[in-house]
Amino acid sequence: MRYVAAYLLAALGGKDSPQAGDIKKILESVGIEADDTRMEKVISELNGKNVEDVIAQGFSKLASVPSGGAVAVASSAAPSAGGAAAPAAAEEKKEEKKEESEESDDDMGFGLFD
């Protein structure tokens, strides 16, 4: 990811086709030693492509990825023999989350408005 991010930063900085030196300069400015093989892989994959088009294609691919919340809804809506167990498990998880949030509010006896 760091090589892709550096490539995108160089492209945003005005380079139409960032090269290895551009990416190395960005990475070294934040104290990261560049790996030539990974850097060349990113450059070869993105060379000659419009960065905005690549990002737009990535967004369309992300739209098809299921999110974590959809699984819980589908399992609780599906009628089955163990259908009653799924909502009970969800309730237990909610209760556990509430208890954790109460404990995290302790802040060693100091409150924000005390």
C-alpha cells in the first residue's frame, strides 16, 4: 500500500507517469526504505494508466463487496430450526458491548465533567 500511496501522491503532485525516483523520494521523506521489486511492480501495473480512471474502477469493484452487517441480517431473517438461537446470540453480543462501554467510561475515576 505504501508504494501505491506514494505513486498516487506523485501523480497528484503533477507527474503524469511517476518513476522509481519519484516514489523513492516520497517514501524516504517519511523514513521508509523502498523495496525495488515492489516499487517496480506498482510502476509496471500503473504505467500509462490514468490514476482517476483506476480509482473509479476500484470504487465500482468495492460496491460489489458485501459488508459485515448484511450477514447478520440475512441469518436472522432466514427461517430455520435454529432461528431462535440467532436473535438470542445477537442480544448477548449487544449486552456485552454495553458492559464494555460502561467499563471504559471509568477513566481511573476522572470524568470529563466532574
